[in-house]
Amino acid sequence: MRRLVSIILTSILLLLKVWADKARAGMKDNMKSLKMVMLMVVLLLVPVCALSADLGYMRISLIEGDIQIKTPDAEDWGLASVNTPLAEGDQVWVPQDGRVELQLNSGTYIRLSENSALQILSMDQDSSQFYLSQGNAYIYYDAPEGSVIQVDTPDASTRAFDKAIFRIDMSDQYTDVAVYKGYVETENNVGKTGISAGEMVSLGQNTNGELAPMGPSDDWETWNMTRNDRIFARRGTSSTYLPSELSAYSNDFDNSGRWVQDPDYGHVWTPTIVAGASWSPYRDGRWIWRGGDYVWVGSEPWGWAPYHYGRWSFRTNIGWFWVPPVAREVYWSPGYVGWVRTADYVAWVPLAPGEIYYGRGHYGRHSVDITNINIKQVNITNVYRNVTINNGVTIVNRNTFATASPRVVNVNQNIIRQKIFTKNNFSVGTPAIKPTRESYFASARTISQAKLPPQTVRNIQMNQLKQSRPFIKEADKSVLNPGVKPKTLPVNTVATPRTPGKGKPMIQQFKPDEKGKAAVPQGEPAGRGEQQRFKPEDKKPVAPEGGPDRREKQQFKPDDKGKAAEPQGGPAGRGEKQQLKPEDKKPVLPEGGPADRGEKKQFKSEEKGKAAGPQGGPAGRGEKQQFKPEDKKPVVPEGGPADRGEKQQFKPDEKGKAAVPHGGHTGKDEKQQVKPDKKGKSGVPECGPGQKDEKNPDRCPQKK
């Protein structure tokens, strides 16, 4: 990353120089030229923002079992080792009977139990995002104010914005989020809820949540508590002598060495747990290929900070000792060593304080960024001081350097000084040796078929996963519904304590939120593995047979271009209400009887430009009349007009035409209201006083 940044910065400087030269030459359109230069600067800086985080942000700090990792460099799974650096795009798999601990430079720890898979989606100086695709994770979150950690699962997204200790346990149907200390928030497609210390919430992808008190501890919790005590319970003097940037690693220094006073460098650290008298720094481990460079992976449990920060020196009365970097000048590097390369050997030696480190990037004072210079013109005149120390130089056979088992060779000290570590053999930066597949992993062992990750884990596509789960650092914004303020998750509180990953939470399946509408429950509460599935239109729980909830409204199909809505599944049963207009709430009139005095028969009012059809007859295409199925209109008695005390119903005015009375005398151009015939046949006109039916004389006989 630093190498690319340096290249981009160099390109920007060159562009600015070109513009300045043209300006001095009297170029008239200087402002236009400057805008073009600034546009090029923006285009060049955009890729920097998308690069992976520095390799110094995270490492593997503890391993139990055959832990495996997959990196973008290797594009395959291989065995991991302690102090392996991790970065964006990496994946970690913990097989049966395994456990692993990952440490961030902020002081945060993430631990995974057996059969767990973790994907690293995003990482920067203080904030990070992970995806737990299966298994169990224990998170000891300790980061500066303003930071955030986001842990996603297929069901939910959990975030902590302040120091907290919590765990996440996955099952096939839901996720448990339990909090031991602090406060976290978890969110699914339905909404978001907070969890305080001593509580746990169970939730599925589209369910409500169950809030329960924490139950008895299990083996996983006990193991983590013991690990916490070992790291944090006993604080030594290391935090006093380390710069604040390295305080997260003080436990390694406390448990594996001691601090002594040196007349030249002040307080320095020397390891007390070493492999023997022949031990020297940068010997117990190997170089692996990561991010376009060779990175040292030390085999010692403490071998992270002393090999990637600071320098090494030697005194007879102390032995090898490590000199910490100065505060605010702390730079992580692949390994602070000086290189040589001959036809037969590759060798390196720890750099002493003040010696120049040639690296691909900026590493503070006493370093040279070789991405900006012609390395062939670099002339190293000073011989590295630690070359004179017995066992200070590590030499391997050149043709084994990039293999799974680099072979360390013993060379006479005089030959090292006179023929190997000479100015002609100095290598500016790591040797230009092409990596092999074995260069990607610190362990040379192969993985048995039984230990490989399951196919579902091996099939995970990191780019797709990262796109589907954005990293959201703002607490008031949703992760699963970007751009929408998260709603409150409905939570069912229970009094019975539960242990995470065990028990049977009662959570109910909900319909996913659509465009800000409230999510609605579907069906009965779903237990472990029993989340009911419903049709999208079933917006409310199904009522039991024989006695539906009186509040339940019958579901209607959406009207189709003005057609009347029809109930699904037949007329509503007892207690079910059809979807009517608010005003259609009057008592049902008995068939054959006139309407009460003063009562107006109901017509749909919103159909302003369409004629209202008769109540009880078939609705036209544009009419959406809603009636009680058992009585759609009071029937007027045959042969007589409507009761004089009853107000006649008129059709709504249609584009200025006169309203027509129902059942009364009509004019020439007016159609008489007819009574619906049974079985859907056309109705016949009623006979009024003085009327005659010429086609059917017997129908309306004249009074004599």
C-alpha cells in the first residue's frame, strides 16, 4: 500500500512541476491547466482510498489446532501460524477441536471456537468490519473513542461504538448476541435493538427478537474468561516503557522478557524465553509473501512487536535486546533487517538503532523509500553493526528461500564478513526472488481433507460479500437498509435465563420492511428451526379456525384498473369484516323492506366522473362498490313507488347531466331504474300510475 501511495504522490509532484513550468513560460490559460492537474490528482488518489489496510493492523496471536487462512495473494487455503499478519480480504477457518485468537493493534481481541469461519471485510487504524459466516465469536472490544467494530452474520449486523465484551453464536435459523460488559446494538431486516451487559438477544433474518437474561456460563465462556485474566489481570512494567502506540502488546513483553537499563538507549527489553545460546533475532520463523513484499513471521509467541517495530542491539552483559521506537514515530514494517544476496545465499541481519532501513514505503527517520529511487544507484557504504555479533546473521540457501522449508546454513564468521556481507552483495530491500505457492504460508505442512473448510465456506466470494454488507460507522444509519433510518426491532422479553447458543428462543417470522412501511408478523411464533413461512400478502397472523379475531379484516385482491375488489376465498365469515369505505357501517336492512325514513342509500363517493350503479346489481368496470355480501341493496316492493317518507336515491351528477331518481318516473331520455332480476337476468320496469306497456298489455292493464 505504501509503495503505491509513494508512486501516486511522485506522479502528482511531476504533474504539478509540469504545470508550473508552463505557467512560467507565459501560458495564458493557466486556470484551465490547473483544473486539469487537480482532476488528475483526484483520479490518482481514488484508488488509494480503496486499497486494503496495512498489514500491521491485525495478527494471529494464539493458535490451537490446524487453523487455516486464505489470502488474496495465495487464493487458496493454507495452514496458519502465530504472528501471521491479517488484512482486508483474508479469511480464517477453525476446524473441529480448534481455537484461535486474533489481535488488533487497538487492543481488541477476536476469538473463534471450533467450526467457525470469519471473513475480514474492512480495517483501518481504529475501526474494523468482520463477517462471521458460521460458528461462534467472542469479541473483547477495546478501541479509542469514535471507533466502531461491526460484526455481521447472515441474520444480523452487530456494532459496538464503545468498549464492550460480547459474543455472537450462530445456528441454522437465528443468531444469539450476548453482552458481558458495555453495550452493543444489533440489527436485522425488521429493525434494530440495543443490548446491555447481562442480556442476550436472539433474532433471525426477518424475525422479531427475544431478550433474555444471561444463563450459566459454558466451556467457551470459561475459556475466554481465563484467557482475559492471563492477558489483563497482571500488568507489568512494559506499559511504562512502551510508546502508547504499542501498549496493546505489553502483555507479550511482560510474559516473555524483562526490561533493563542501557547506557546508550535507556530502558530496553530482552527476551528470557529463547531457544538457546545460538538464538538471535529474525531466525526462528520465516519470510512469507504478503502484499507485494516478503514479511517476517516469527515463531516465538512474543514475536510480533519486536520484529515489526524498533531495532535490535547486543551487549555482552545483557545479550540481544530490543530498543523500542520513539513515541509518535512508530512504524510497522515487514521486518527491520539489512539484506545481502549472492549467487548461493540469501542472508539478513537485524538493524541496530540509527541504521538505514530500505523499504517499499515510508518508515520514518532512518529509512529510505526505494519506490522513489533507482536502487541501482544506491551505495551502501556502512557495514551493519550486528554482522560482527556471533550468530547475528541468518543465511539460507538461495534456491530454498521461497520454498516451504528454507534451509539455514552455518557459515564461518570470517567468510560472512569477508565474502558475504560485502558492499557488492548488499540488497536494497527484500531480494528479487519470485514467490512460489509455498511462500504464502509460514507452515510447510499440508492440510488433510477432513480439516478443510466446508464447501459453503470455500465458495464465499469476498467482493460480493463486501458489497452486500457495507461498513456503516454512523450509529443512526442502517447497515441492512442503507439510506433508511433503522426502525426499532419488536422484542419479546422473557424472564428465563439462557446460555448463548443453547435453548429455544421464541421468535416470530416477519415480513421484510418495504420502503419504510412497518414490518408485520407472519404466523405463530417460530421456535428453534421452526420459523414459519407465509405468503407476502398475509400481513397478519392467521386466525384460528372457527373464531377469527374480530379485528381481522378480510384480504382483498388489489383492484385491476378500476375493477371491483373481490374478497379472497369467498365471503367473509362470522366476525370478519370486509374492506368497506368508512361510511359503509350502517345496519343491514331486511330484504324486501324499504329503507328507514331519512336514510340514504350508500354509493361510492370517490367515483366523481362515473355513474354509480344500482346497489345490488353487478358493478360496472369503473365501479368499485363495496357491500355486505348478504345484502347489497334494499329491495323496493313490486308495483309501487318508494315510500313517500323515503328520500329517493339519485345517481351522482355525471358531467352536468341531471341526476336520475331510482325507481321513480323518468323523462324521455331517462332510463327507468329497474329491479335486479334473480339469476342475473335483466330487470323489467315497474308500472306507475297511468302507464301502459304496449308490448305486453297484460303487464300494465289500464284502470277503468
